[in-house]
Amino acid sequence: MTKRLLMSFRNADGNRVSLSVDDPRDDITDAEVKAAMQTVLTQNIFDSKGVDLVEIVDATIVETTKTDLNVEA
């Protein structure tokens, strides 16, 4: 199983932009994620095609399970 932290922002053009982090800590808290997202905004760390990120939208942790299927001839 893989885990990914997906953080979504709104840019100055009103478009939704997502950043992801693979394998976040199991004990990461909402407050830690919010603080990291706020830092991205206040320090203007990333932009989206030259457009600043201006608003936090949401954050989720996505867990993916992979099941291999035997389809050999």
C-alpha cells in the first residue's frame, strides 16, 4: 500500500492546484499539514504557471492498494 498527502490550493486565477508528498508520516497531524500549507503560501514557495498560490482549499491522505493479477497465457 502506498500513501500520498495531497494538498490543494487555489491560485490567483481561481484555478485549483495540487501538491503531493509521497509517504507522509503515519502520525502527521492536521495542524502540521495546515502549517506547512500556510508556509507554502506566505513564503510564496511555488507558483502555478507563473501565477501565485493564494488560498488553501483542502488536504487529504490517499492510500492506494495494488493487487497484481495473473494474466499470463
